[in-house]
Amino acid sequence: MAKLWKKGRGKLGFMQPLLGHWTATADTPMGPVRCTRVYESILNNAYIRLEALWEFGAAAKAPCPDVPLHGKGYKELAIIGAGEGGKVCFWSFTSDGKRSQGTVADVTVLHKEAVGFEAHMDAGLARMAYWPDGEGGFFWVVEVKRKKGWKRFVEHHYQPAAT
């Protein structure tokens, strides 16, 4: 079967399919949510910056603003690039004052083209993964490691956002 994602060159080439503006909506126990993510190469392609905005309730149902990521809600800024020893890492900072960091991980058990990261969090070992949906978007999940395996607690289906 042909690959759905065309990866780029270099250490961060596996992230190439994610570059751009993306939006997902979902129903959660907190009500509706819209998450907008922007991935872009920075600093002469040495890093990738992720900016994310999670909007809940009525804001999630309102039309997307013309300028993404300027709404009110939960925000994240992450940088992805080579860390110590050259391994690809991420450093994430959120609007609630939390931060995390992790490293690239093999997540192909989820999908043969999945890419992702693992990090040690307060809840234990967590991973996030992305894989193509076959229609120009992608799936994104966050899972935490439990005794009986991985437990998924977030799943979004992203589509290209109008920019």
C-alpha cells in the first residue's frame, strides 16, 4: 500500500506532513471543544513551533476567527527539535503554567505511518501520536501507560483550517 504522508528531509522531516494550520472539533465531558493547531518551521528549519488553542463551550461553536490562535481559551506553545545527543525532542509550555518535555518515540503500533512522542508526566508515561486519515487530514491522540496497556484520553480528527 502506498504511503499517505510524504516526509521531508533531515531530522525533522517526519514532521513535514503536519506543517500548516489545522482544526478539530469534538464533544467532551466539558462540552464542545475546538482545537486549532499551527505547525511551522522556524530558525532556518532547525525547529518546528507548534501553537495550539483549545476553545470550549460557545467559543467552540462560534465561527473561527480570521486570525487563528487569538481567541480566548487554553493555549500551548511547543518547540520540536534536536536535543542532547541529537535525538528529536519537544518542549511544551501551556497557559495554565505547566510545562513538559519528551522525546520522539515509535508509535507505529497505532498506524504504520504514525509519528509521535513520549514524556514522563504527573500521571505517568504518556504519549501523543499523529497519523494520516487518508483524506488530507490527520488523527491525533494522547494516551497514558497503564498496567494493562495504553489508555486513550484525547482523540481529535484534524482537517486543514481556512487561513
